[in-house]
Amino acid sequence: MLGFTPIEDVLLSDPSLGVINDLLRRYAAWHSLLDGFIWLEPEDYLFVRQWRVEAEERSVAAGNSGMTAEKIKVFVEMFLPAYETYIPGLRARPPTMAPHLRVVIGRDRLPKEILESWTDRPATD
């Protein structure tokens, strides 16, 4: 959750995020050590559902254990409230001083857009 910053507890969309919100305060020390920040952002954070399914399928195909479809759903759904709560803050306030680079990735996990800072300016070559 590097990059996420805590919000006021009254703004939490899910009460279970209280512990996470408290723990995020410790990340400020890490953020202060960074000289910049690169963020990989999916075009749609709900892509994580299918990505987890694919990871489990690869695990099973390699002869390892894997989660069932229902377990995958439960596992992924645990994280969605955090994405919904903290991504807007990350977009609005990078956790470090510049330089910043935001790489937007598509469903295929390939870069679709590379942006400087958190603006909509494409990165320069």
C-alpha cells in the first residue's frame, strides 16, 4: 500500500479500514525517504479480479495449489474498499516530492499511457 496515505477516520467508507488507516500513518516515514514515485495504475482497478483468477489458474497449471473461484472472489473483494478509499487521495496528492511518473496499464497489463506527475500531461521523451 505504498503510496496510499491515511484519511480522516470519519471519511472511511468501510469500518474495517480503520486498522489499515492507522497503519498507513507509518508509511509517511518511508515516503520521506523516496526521491520520486512511480505508480502503476490499472485503467480500472476491478481488473484485479480477473488478474487474480489468471494467477490462480497459472498456479494450478504449474502443479501447485490454487484458490477456488469463490475463494478468489472473497479474497479480492477484501481489497476493493481500500482501492475505492485511497486511490482518489493518491491521485490528488502524490506521497513524495517530484519527480512522479504514473503508468496506466490496461487489462492486458501493458502500458496504455505514461503521465508525468499526477496531471494528464503525457510524459516527455
